[in-house]
Amino acid sequence: MTTYRQGDVLLVPFPFTDQSGVKQRPAVVLSGVDYNRTHPDLILAPITSQVTNVLDEILLTDWKSAGLLKPGAVKPVVSSFELTLVRKQLGKLTAKDLQLFRATFKRILELK
């Protein structure tokens, strides 16, 4: 079984924030490798191609390395997913994008 790492970009059926439905979309793994090895789920943040410069959206500078077809931004939203829901791995964040991803979620979640 594949162990996903923080920063991997996966295709999953991500729910809308109002829970009215789901959409196949890319999402970034937020949970760490130790968590991912020992749990049947992943913690993910969705990526949108509708970049609006909303506060705390993380604009991906190297979207092609992430496996995206067009520019995108990580939304400041998280959800857990069973591993069986992962359709495929698209790519992964570059070191620069991963650093910004970690810093943004650290600030949003007020982690020390």
C-alpha cells in the first residue's frame, strides 16, 4: 500500500463546504507520513483553479509539478478521506510551495 507524504497532490472526491455534494478535485496531503502509515485516512486540503486571492489561499507557483493542468491555489479548508477514496496521485508540491503550505496552515491553526 502506498504511504502518502505531506505535500503529495491527490485526486479525490472533495465535498463542497456546504456539504451539498462532491467534486473530483486535486487536494494536498496535510497529514504527516507517521500519521498516514498508522491510520486508514488522510487529512487533505483542496486545490481550486478559481484563484481569487481570498485570504489564506496558497497560490501554487509551480503548479505543473503538482500535476495540475492550470494554475491553482490551495484553499484553507481541511477534510479527512479514507485511503480507498484516493483516485490517483497527480504530483507533489515543490519545496518552495510546500514551505508556504506548511507556514500558512501553521498560522491558520495557531500551531506553535
